[in-house]
Amino acid sequence: MFNPVTSLSRRIQAVTAVAVLLTSLRAVAGDCSGANAEALAWLDKMSRGLQDVSYHGVVTFQRGEDLQAMQVSRQIEDGVATERLIELTGQGAEVIRVDQSLESVHPGHKLLRQAEQLNPEDCGLARYYRMQVLPGELVAGREAVRILLEPRDMYRFGYVMELDRETGLLLKSATLGRGDKVLERFQFASVSYTEESAGDGGERLVHQVDSNPQGERQLAIGSAVVPWKVKWTPQGFTSVDSQHVRDRRTYTDGMAVFSVFFEVLTNDIRAGEGVVRNGSTTAYTRGMSLGKSSILVTVIGEVPVNTARMVADSVTACVGPC
């Protein structure tokens, strides 16, 4: 379940908002007089830089005592971005991701692009995180600026990020849990912006990732096909799914991402739950009844256990339009 290559890919994409293809952006109102415009400007730069910056390098990824090393590259050619991640430890697995055209700006990027539009009535990401900008350290030989994001509620984690002062690339990141405990961290050990492929390096287990999976946005319950929905998510989390997605819902607040999966069981299931934690990733599974069928609900993502539990508890079949 916790493949280190795909986990690192998800972490990089979640923090930079490259992997989220949002179909809507909910404007929220509130008192944002304390929003840090400088921090929002750096997040804006981080997001915009990934539209036109190619890079390759070596990244370390740590969860507890487990330390992995990866070779990563992102090449942008003719308006199309291709990511490649190769595990340098373990089994040497490889993930290749080809994104859609970069000509249009996905609304997901807008969650991180608020410096120009910041006003006292439109909080955006600042409504859910307190932000600070501090002097950064030298990371992979690059001068960095440090961005602190502290959650304003109990439903999400905090982050410490080091961004390249020149390009805005995320060079180092730590995810913080309760009491500022570091749940996981990654950083570039080396990075270059010259156009160079990651190389061959021999046989590997290769995972080709589809950036825009299609499917039906329905859940089969018994012999019928019944639409379903998630009734509760923390404020600020927005659906990233396209109109037709089968057996899954995915949400992001611009920093964290979690998905809800469903499985219709042929036999009755006992009431109960199971939790697996690995770094900042929570996998929460719960058996429940939905209509006349037994359903297994799983929430996986970078959220606390209580958040995952509350999301799972809110799953229901639609009565009328979803």
C-alpha cells in the first residue's frame, strides 16, 4: 500500500499542486487582514515555476527510521510536462507520469496563486493556515527561503518548506503533526535545471501513471447502480475529480490531498475499523452498511486519523440528485 516511489510522487505533487486537476474553486469570505501576502507570493511563485521549469536531481525521503533515495526529473517540452521518479534504494521501482498540456491554468494552481488577488474579503489558503516567511538555508547548493504553514484547525497537518529563491522550486519539506512532530520529510541532495534525462540504469519495475483517469462516478450497490457522496470534508477541501470517476473521490485544500475509495462486498461485514499510519499518510478502513449492501470504505491521504474517520462516517447514498 505504501510504495515509497508513489508516496514521494504524491507528496511532491500535493505540495506543489501539480497533480490536482480541480474542476471548481470555492471562494470563501472572512477577515483576512492578517494574511501574509509575502508567503502567498512565494506559494504563487512555486506554482507558476512548475509551468515552465525543467529539473532533475536526487531526493531523499524519510519516514521515521526509513530513509529512501530517489532520482527525480521533470521535463517540459512543447507545453507538456513529463515526470520520472526512480528508486535508488530498495527494488529500484520507477514511476513515469505524463501530464496534460500546460497551456491552461488549472484551478488547483489558483489555490496557491493568491498574492495578486489578496484582499480583506478573500482569504483563500490563508483562511486555513497561518503563514510565516523566514530566512532559509542552503539546500542542494541553492539559496532557499523558508515558508511555515501552521494549520488553523485540527483537521490538517502543518508544513515547513524551503523554496529555491531563484525558481521557487520546492527543495525541502517537512510535514508536522501534533506538537510539531516531524512525520516525514524530503529534500533535494542535488538539483540541476539543465535539460538532462534521468538515464536508463537497467531493468526496473515501471509504473505508468495516467494523469486523467476516466470512469463512472457511481457505486454499484447490490444489483442496482446508486450514486453516492461524501457529506463532510474539512473546510477548504475541494473535489479534484473530473465529472466521471468510478468508486473514488479525491479532495485537496491546495496542500494536503486525500481520497475516498469504496468496495461493495458480497458478504456481510462486521462493524469495525482499521488504521495504518506511515509518516503523514493515513489509511483508514471501515466496514458499514449502505442501503441493503455491505460496504468497505477506505480513506487514504495526508490527514490526521480523526479527519479520515469523520470523512468515512459521512459517506452515504444519494437521495435525489447528488
